[in-house]
Amino acid sequence: MNTKLVKIFNELFASYGPQGWWPTTRDNSYPEYLGGPINDDERFEVMIGAILTQNTSWKNVEKAILNLIKEKALNPKKIIDLDDKKIGELIKPAGYFNQKAKKLKILSEFVINNPIEELKKLETDKLRIKLLNVHGVGPETADSILLYALSKPIPIVDAYTKRIFTRIGFLDEKEDYNQFQEFQINNFPNECYNLEELHALLVEHAKQYCTKNNPDCWMCPIYKECERNF
DNA sequence: CGCCAGGGCCTCA
DNA sequence: TGAGGCCATGGC
């Protein structure tokens, strides 16, 4: 496939290097970018992280995850045993802790009723619908879980994706989630590793150069591809 | 001090 | 179905 999006991917990859998403804690240490989960414990950790990072900086999520590990609570059985108040205390640094405490319990119950090895057997579309029916799991969280936790090839759309794609001129900002996703499906190889790196690279790029206010267009590695260049 | 951060739910028209 | 309000901590 030879599209402008692929070209941009190659340029971002050349600039930032492999990102190794999704970060996971291994050996009970700090979350690290090691290329994604390697077992069901880590896959569950990715799912929890996907909830916790909703509209929240990853740095704050790291604190919450470490608190859960300290309490040996980073597993679905323990989470459903703890009451909302206790979970709220543990995940407090991640913000929205009352809502997220409930979401974590609901997601944990979902995983207990639908073991990860069973989920992985499902077709992507059916699995996506199943995830979207879980309270607290919206489109971006579902797609993050599909791609990074369950290794299903599907593109992710987040605020950064919308910002960058809008500025480049791929889509208009009032297009919805599905249209930003369809654009990626139609313009990018449908393969996990590349999709994982694409999303991670877009996040990195949005943080380093394509910031919400005062983007650093002069130093931007994809300056010449962008309609916003001024 | 205000803004932003790897969204989603609820309400109301 | 789409816009607007709400949730909440921590970094800068």
C-alpha cells in the first residue's frame, strides 16, 4: 500500500523510532514500553489501563496501576472483591476515580465471565460489539483493547488522531469516530504491528510537535505533508 | 491561576 | 444523533 498516510507513518517512524506500545509492568516493576502484553495477566493490565487513561495523562495512570499492584489488586477477582471506595482510593491519581472504580469492576466481571483466551477466538467485529456493550467502554477504549490487549488489527481514533489528521487535511474536524477509523482502514495496512506503532507514533507526535495550542510547525518532521504549514 | 491530559455517560431537544 | 454538562487528579 502506497498512501499519504503510509508515507507519514514512515516519516514518523524514522523520527521517533519504534514505540513499543502498550506499556506493561513486568516483574511488578514500572510500566515499560516492551512491545505489548505477553500473557493474560498483562492483557488484563492493558484493559485496565485503557479505562484508566480515558481523558487522563498516562503519567497519572501509572501511579494508579502501581497502587493496584501494591495491593495485589491488578487482577479481575481481586477487583470485584474490593468495594468501590477502596478501588477509588487506589486509582485516585488517575482522576474520575468514582466513575472509573465502577468501570473497573464492571470490566473485571466481564473478563471473569468472558476469559481472555475465549475473547481472542472471536471475530473482530463481534468482539468489538461485545466490548462496546460493557459500561464504560466506548469506541476508543474498545479499539485500544482490541488492538493492544487482544491483538486484533483495528485502527484507533483518539483526540490526537483527530487533531493531526484534521491539520494535515485528511478529514474535517466534524467527521465522527467511524469516519476517522474508516480513513485509516482504507489507507493503511490492516496488520497489528503497524497499527500499534501508528497510533503510538501519532500520540508521540501530538505531544512533541502537534500540540493543541502553538504547534511547533517549524520543527515538525511531517511539515511538508501538512496543510496547516505556515 | 488556567489549561490540558492516550473519553464516555447522561440528559435533553 | 448531536450538543452540552459532568466527572477529578496532577503537571506545567
